[in-house]
Amino acid sequence: MPYTGNRFPSLQTRRLQLVSPAEAGFDAHEAFLRIGAPRFIDAADDPDALWWSVATIIGHWHLRGYGLFAVIERSTGRPVGLIGPWFPKGWPEPELSWHLTEDARGKGYASEAAEVVLDWLFHEMKWSTVASFIPEDNDASIALAQRIGARPEQLVSFRLAPADNMRTWRHYPAARRLEQPSVTERLQ
């Protein structure tokens, strides 16, 4: 998957702004690490592990040229999650991953953000497909994958899998994704 030279895009939807946590203007400490920051990273209860997780998310952008976007509610400026492509060492292939705060769930934010990220991946990054690895018992993520047009494939097992019962859900460019994503700015 070729790197296009646009390191830190900012994507926008009607209600959300998606920014790279590696962007110089993004305050990762305020968004993720301060006491009382929204919690949607698995290591949130352990401050040291949380720091390593945030550093990994930022480093992923530098090493791969893409990564998880911080999802910001436009009306409040509040971070509500992380959504984007994720391909750490040990993963079988790039994955579209999503994590939202508890209070941001049920508002359609995940599908709204996932749609604009898929548009960016297929139109800007020229990817032809991307997977999501979802545990068989994660009904909410399965419903989201179905809502955004993903198709189930085989069960997958890999050493760093977060669960034993992961199924691959495959995303393809769809006819409904005819418009270019709203990329609001890029830092070179």
C-alpha cells in the first residue's frame, strides 16, 4: 500500500473532525493521558501502559504513514474515540479499527467516522480492501461492520489477537462511496 506523501490528513464529517494524534497541533496528553481524559484505549486503567499505547498510536503514523485518527466532536471539541487503519507488527494485514468512549456510543459516530476513513483509504490511499478483526461475541462491532458494508470471512488467529474468536470482516470500495472524502488539511 503506497504512501502518498500526505502524512497527517484531517478528515471531517457533518459532526466529527478526525485528526492524526501525530499532528503537531494535537495535544495527546490532554486528549488521552490527563486525569479525567475520556477512556477508550484498552490500557486506560494503567497510566504507564496507557502512555505506551498512546506512544504506539502516534508512532504508527510515523512508521506506516497512516494510523488511528482521534475522533473529535465538532460541536464540543471533545475527543470521543479513535478510528482508523491499524497495522502493528504481528497483525496479518491492515485493519480498520474503532474505539469510542462509552457516552459516544449509540449516536452513529462510529459509522460516520468509519465511512469517511474508508473513503480516504479507498480514494486517497488507493487501498483496494481492508479488514476488521472482530470477536464473534462483539455484537456492537459486528452490527457496525454490517452497517458500513463489510462482509464476514474466515475466523483468524494471530499471536497478538486481542481475543481467541476473531473473525475477519472485509471492507471494499462500494458504489455508495462515489464522493471524495472531505480532507480539510494536511501537514507535510
